[in-house]
Amino acid sequence: QVQLVESGGGLVQPGGSLRLSCVASGSIASINNMGWYRQSAGNPREFIASVSSSGITIYVNSVKGRFTVSRDNAKNTVYLQMNSLKPEDTAVYYCVTLPDLSCWGQGTQVTVSS
């Protein structure tokens, strides 16, 4: 199993952008799918995006057109570019291996507020 470490969260105003990174302790080249989940206060974790080893991406409807997930296998890193952020995007964002959900990062806090 790999260890995952997220970074890039912070406080941003509505309409702003953030880029999250998830660095793995080992190679992710053999991991078919990598994904991002988020959890806001009082709610369960929800899937928001994934990227396959061949570059196929999937998004939840609420982030389509605003978020872009990508991966760089050479750097063992998965990214989540978040644009046009809204207050309802406020959450802790987690990187995870899919589909088994066996490896999770510690999460990074994203707060969208004016």
C-alpha cells in the first residue's frame, strides 16, 4: 500500500481557485484509478472526481466544468484544480486509491468564504 499526502488547501474567496496535490509514497503507475473525495461538517464523505491510468476522468455533477483532476505518474502525484469555488465547496478533501478505497490521505481543508 502507498501512503498519500494531500496539500494545497486553504482559505479562498468565492470565485477563486485552488490546486490540490496528492503525493504518493510509491509508484501510482500500476494503480488504475485515483480519486478525490470530500467531507463537509456533518456530512458523509462524497466522491467528487477520479482519473484512470489512461486519463479517463469522472466527476460528480456539482463540480463538472469547475474542477479538473489529473495525474502525473512520473511524479507519483494526483492533482485537483478547483476553479470558480463556491461556499458549498468548503470541506476536507481527501485523495484515495480506487476502487478499493484502501489508501486515504490525511486530508486538506478547503474553506471558501468572503
